[in-house]
Amino acid sequence: MAETSSTSTAKLDKRITEHYLTLDQPSDGVQVMYVWVDGTGEHMRCKTRTVDFIPKKAEELPEWNFDGSSTGQAEGSNSDVYLYPVALFNDPFRRGNNKLVLCETYKYNRTPTGTVRSASAR
């Protein structure tokens, strides 16, 4: 079977990947990717913010919010959903001092969304 042109261009060139993975990163900012489970309970969502310090614990990071109507976690009239950082990890993809933070989600009235299972365990 002949290889199609789209397949041959889609091959990963490890030299190019390594070039981008080894780029210098600024010392005055850390990218933190906030990760959470969406309203389906099956899919992950994320968004990234830059902070001016290297976080050591999830509690050091600020809460953040998003429009939960787009993820099935809120109604349109009260759609703010808050991200509470709960677990912090080194980011294996962005490397350096960058972090991944797993978050719980809370509705506009600060009650857990349907995908927060750990809140009832506390």
C-alpha cells in the first residue's frame, strides 16, 4: 500500500520536537495549567495562567473561574464556576518550573459541581 502525502508529513521529527522542548524559559514567570473534569464527568478541561513565583503547594495558587455553561457545569443565568487548586505537579510537557494543578470545581454559590467527588469525603 502506498503511503499518502498527509501521512508522510505527519511523522514526528524528533529533532524539531527537541528544539522546542529545550528553548530557554523566562525566569520571571511560571506557567500553571489548571486542569479539571468537565460536566460530563468523562472529559478533562484546562486553561493556563502565568504567575510570578514558583508554587510549592496547590494552596499557594489563586482560585480562578470560567463560564461553566460551556462545559455543562452551570446554567446560563449563573454560569460562573470556580476552580479550587487541590494538587500540584511538575509539568512534564512544558518542563522547567512550569506546573500542572488539578482542581475541584464549585458553582457561583460555592457549592460543589456534580463532578466534585472529593468534597463529600472531607
